[in-house]
Amino acid sequence: MKIGIDIMGGDYAPVETVAGAVQALHELPEGVRLVLIGDAHAIAQELTKHGVSATAFDIVDAPEVIGMGEHPTKAFQQKTNSSIAVGFHLLKEGKIDSFASAGNTGAMLVGSMFTVKAVQGILRPAIATLLPKVSGGWGLLLDVGVNADCKPEVLQQFAVLGALYAQHILHIEQPKVGLMSIGEEEEKGNLLVKETHTLLKDMREINFIGNVEGRDLFNDKADVIVTDGFTGNVMLKEAESFYAIIKKRGISDPYFDRFNYEDYGGTPILGINSTVIIAHGISKAKAIKNMVLLSHEVVSAGLSDRIAAAFSKEAVN
């Protein structure tokens, strides 16, 4: 297995991205090769600081960088020697099995759609976030930002994508799927939620348990919570603020410590024909390491193939 890492992506690249790659190197099993994509000279300098030989990695020179503020589509098309563009080229050619970056999220989404493309039948790919449960487990919320406006059929597909992720990555058998609304009753919610509820309740492919509310995010009522990207992103940012607030107030709490994004590193783009992981732009070494470990887990689980198989069987009509 070969895992590609965008060494130039993120606010603290290449210092923290190389450090994270070095940390991941020591935790990955044998047979996994890390491919560092970026300015080869800068990568070599950082590896020297860590006392690690460049031969421990595959290094692919990509001197250009797509900045965080650049227009995703224009930058991806114009900067063909950027770490993101080169990474996707390698992924498309099958020279790496996954590609991960803490760089420009829009460019990562553009690269996914232009190169490896969406799984046939998928209307819109999605990204998800992990929800730390009070009971100790994990849940999943999607979409959290890619699709601000959705149709019922799109949310229906998110339910399938989330269930597959929960089953094969979180190892939850028959994950309970809930639809975010303003009330538990079937008739509650806006037009989007009501129409989506009608679609989901007739599906045999998922374990739909009905509507859930905002207060159910962190309990065990649902393992997967489906919503549009606008609502999901608001919820995600609110949850991230919990961790920031308790740290600022000097409070240490085992449960709220699990809100630290560094512990899970990133999230895959669900519904495309390969494994692409995106991470927070402020990721430092620990988060980069966990982004790489997640890449290995998702590839090992064959998640993209399982999603393709599910939709080839017309799981969602």
C-alpha cells in the first residue's frame, strides 16, 4: 500500500507535515510506503532535522503550492506542478492508493471530482465528522460543509454513505441512521426534511430510526446523523468551540478532550472512486500523523469499493 501525503498543504507546512509523516512511519505496519509530495529540497531539509533518511519514503517533487485563499478550480487547473495536482495525478494513475492533505479543501474537492470522479450513481460526494458519544463510542454526522443546499435524494444517499462508513470504519453493526430535524415526530421539519424522511423510511438498505434533534448529537440515539452541509457545518463549528472554550478556561475533562480534532486527523470524501482524506488547515504533526493512519484504515477497509458496490446494486434509486 502506498499513501500519498501533500507535504505543502496546511498552515504549518512543510515543518509539521513532515513531522507528522515521520511519526506515522513508526506506527504503520510493514508493507505500507509513504509518498511525500511537495518541494523535494524542503522535504529533505526537514527529514534531516528528524534524523531520518530520505530513503525511508518515496519523494515526489512538486514545487508549486495552492494557497489556502486561492480559487480552487483555477488554481488546480493552472498549477499543474502543485502538490495537490501532482497528488491527484498519482492517485488517478494508481501509483498511490490514497491521497491526504491539510491544504486547500476546495482544491481537494475539485481534484476529486476532476480526476478520480464520483462513484457512478452518486449525486454529490459528502464529508463527515466524528461525534464523540458520552457513552464512550463514536457517531458520524454528514454532510458538514460540501453541500450547503441539498435535495431529498441527496440526503438519502448521505444516509447510505454514512451507514457504510459507520459499519466498515467505526465497526458498528447495523448502524442506526437518524435524520436531523426540529422534532422527533415524522411531520416535523422543513420541506427538505419531510420529503427526505419519506424516502428514508421506505429503505431496507439502512436501519433508519427516524428524526433526531440537536440534543441527540452526542447520545446513543443514532450512530449516523444525516443533514445538509449548511446545518452540518454550523453544528461542527459549534462542537469545535467546546474544546477551545474548555482549554481557554483551563478545564481538563476526559470527555471534552475527545473533541480535539488532532486525535482523528481528518475525514474521507465519501462517494468518490478512491480514498481522499482532507484535514484541518491548522493541523500540526499529531493531526497529520492521524490523517495518515486514517488513510491506511480506510484503504484497508476497501471503503470506496464497498460504496461503489452498494450503488451498483441500485441501493439508492
